[in-house]
Amino acid sequence: MSDDVPRPAVLTHSFSVERHGRRVLHDVSFALPFGAVTALLGRNGAGKTTLLRAMAGLLPHRGTLEILGRPSGDEVRPRVGYVGQHAPLYRTLSVAETLRAGARLNPRWSAAHAKRLVDAAGLRRSARVGRLAPGQRMRLAVIMALAKRPDVLLLDEPFAPLDPVARTELAGTLMAEVAAEGTTVLLATHVVAEVDGMCDHVVLLGGGRVLLAGGIDEAVDGHRLAVGDDTDRAALAGADVVEVRPGSGGFTALVRTGPPPPAALTWQRPSLEELVLAYLREDSA
């Protein structure tokens, strides 16, 4: 990598994972900038959980995985936080006991940070983890990861068990963490609306492959929606078309930007959700 190009916080190249003799991730390549919040998007079964678990060191992989400029391994693992989809915690422990266990197991643990986050979440320290609501368990699992003071935080569907208020509160906690600590966050979800406006980068998976990766503004600006009548379809000739969807007497096409658009068509800037859905529909066609 050139000295003029900032080294990313996370870099994967030709990254592949096999499970039970079947390749689940195929030559995945992307880079995450330091301090960025990146949405890991895709349908259920696209490989998001497998990718996060492999990045956390829980699954073997082939290819390149660099974290903080170093090959993944025991040296950098303490600087990576990971929260699985089902918030794996010991259900028989209390909140206080869970925090004490975290302090014993993690050399970078900050008890003061954990206390602030627990107080902000309104969790009782005497409460048993198994008696917490699913959303509260997820909040506690995220707090455990943040109290490690990770440089890279991997989150698998953290908003899924949360109600709208708790979702907003957790998003605020994550954004404050990024602002204060410069944490690099990779957040998996299949609901674009959960991360639109919160994330500045995107990695879109389909069938275990990267369909789209990079800054959200750049990705959206690199595409246009073309709307026209059926008689205008010839105007798409030569365009780099991602998807064409028929409508009532016309069509809407997602096109990668290139030469000046034909005047016969109406051109619009897509939303992130329109962009993601078009790529996913085309991938499954």
C-alpha cells in the first residue's frame, strides 16, 4: 500500500470461509477506514454472520485479513470487540457479576466506562441476565464489548431485539463512542432503515460475495435512477445498467453513472435503500 494512502482499520482481500465443506464466503475484499461506522447489509443467509465471526477469530478463513495494520491473530484480538446476534451471556449471572467477569478477562477493560454505560441504559446490577428482556440483554452485551475499549467493534444485528426508543438510544451510544474513542464499527443488519443516516460506509453481501463496498455518499452518487416510457428503453443502450424494473407503461432502471444521460429519460438520485434493493434483486434474479 502506498505511503500516500491511509492504511485502513480493517482490510480483507480474497477472504473466503468454508463451513461443512461448502464455501460460504467467496473472495470477499473491502477496506474499513479508521473511525467509520460501516453497515454490513444483505439478505438473511448472505454470509454476514459468517463474515463477522471469522473476523472475530471464531472461524478459520483463507485469504487476507488485516486489523489495525497487522494480520489477524492473538496480538490484535484484544483490540476487537464482537457481539453476536443472540447476545451470548451467562444467563445465571447478575449484571454486576457479568461486569466483574468482563474485567477479569479483558486487559483493556474500563470499569468506569462500563459503569457509565450501565447507568445510561438503566440496568439494575442485581438483575439476573436470564431475566432481562431481550433488548436489555443486547444492551448489556454491547456494553461488555465497549468496556473492552476496542479499536474495532463488530456487531451482528444489534438492533433486532430493540424497541424504537431503545434502538435510538443504542445508536446514540455507538455514535458517541465513535466520536469520543475513534472506534471503527462494522454493524450487520438486513434492514437498511436501521442504519441509513447513522453509517457512512457500506458493504453489501449477496450469496457470500461483495456486491458493493465503499462510502455511502460515493456509492449513491455513482448511480442514477432512470425513469421512462416503454418506448424509451432504447435510450438505455450502452448504459451500465444494474437493474430494470417494469412499471405501468414504463420502467425504472438503476444505472451506474457514466456518459451524459439521454434527454428522453428522467434521472433521479437514488436513496440508499433503492440502491441496496436493486443490487439484491439483481443478484437473486
